[in-house]
Amino acid sequence: MLQKTVIDLKQRRKLFRIGLIFIIAMSGFLIPTNHSSAVESILIGFVIEADQLEGTIKGTNLINGETADQPSRPMLELKFEHTTVKGLKIKKLVKTPNGIVTNIISSGDTVLFNNLSLSVTNPGEFETYTPASGNIGLKNVKLLAHLVTSDHSILPKFNLSFEEGGKVELEPMNETVLKMVKSNIETILISQANQASIDPQGGQDQNLAKDNTSEPSVSEESDANPISEDPQPIKTIDAD
């Protein structure tokens, strides 16, 4: 009986992972007929937005991944253990001969992920805070990813739609900038861990403390070459 339960749980985790990947992949079929072309349509990437993301980061790694325009591009791989997301929106950008078509996956409630992995070329700008659980909390997230996987996901109030005539909101960053972002995230994790050891009740009250750093320019046109500007600022919310 116990063996059967273990097998059932493994099958469920596998189905959840397949389900998330299937939803993202199938969203490509929502491209309108006058835009669709199996040969000429190019996947730009996934713009992931969230009002709040809270959980445990297991690792940050610099990797090389394949994109539509380059066989090997520097990426920042973010691996989370248990993650809750509020205000989630995943926008799949597809470039067609007649313009950009955006497939939108969104949820009207809190989304749960186990073993979420993101391969990111532009982490965007976000604010951090000490979460009630886990080792990192992010607010106002907006990043560019090229691979999204999860072993187990729950997407309540799921919605799938498309928009025509969108624009490229984020451009890939180069390896030097991604290394800086990786270092910043690791510094934040160390700071959060030290603060949690001093104040176990931290994370309940949050005061905004934004860095006075400049934002890089963002091009509206997709470009095969990564931008070389400084990384967008990581803003920090310090817990009392």
C-alpha cells in the first residue's frame, strides 16, 4: 500500500511538470491565423511578471542556453524550492512576419510551485524583502526567461489569452551584467540569513529602502546582440 502511494505521488509530480510545460507550449497555437507561420515565427522569450514571489532559492548559476537567435547565450539560472506567487503573468512573445504576438498565461489567485527553475537573460528590476517563510521575497518582478519548468504547480483561476501588436519590453543582458546580478542576489541571501538569525520574527513589517541607482535603457526592437548597460537596480525592502 505504501509503495503504491509513493508511485502515485511520483506520477502526480510528473504530470504537474508536464502540465505546466504543455500549457506554455500549447499557448503558441493561439497565434491568429494571419500571423501564424511554422517557419517564420520566432519565439523571443517569456516575460514573467509577479506582484510578489516568496520562497527558497536553492541556487543561482551562470549557464549557456539556446535561444531563437543564438545557439549559446549567457543565462542566469534561478532554482527555487517551494515558491508562492501572487499576481502571476507569463507573457510568451512570438515574432511573426506581421509583428509580435503575445500569448498571456495568468492566474487570479496565489500560485504554488515546487522546484521552479528559470533560465533568465534579463532579471529586470525588483524589490526584495525578508519573507515570513523561505530565504527570499521579491516584489514587482519583471524578468525575461527562455526556459520555465516546475515539478509541481498549482495555478488557480487560470486564464489563457493573446494580444497582437506587442513590443519587446526587455532585452537580454551580457554575461558581465548577469554575473553582477548573481552576486547581488547572493549578497541579499546572506544578509537575509544573518538578519533571520538575529530576529527570527523578521519579515512581518516591511519598510521600503530603495537604491538610488539608474535604470538602463530598454529598446523596443528585438536585437540579436545583448545590451551592455549596467544591470537594472535591485531594490531592497528591509524588515524592522
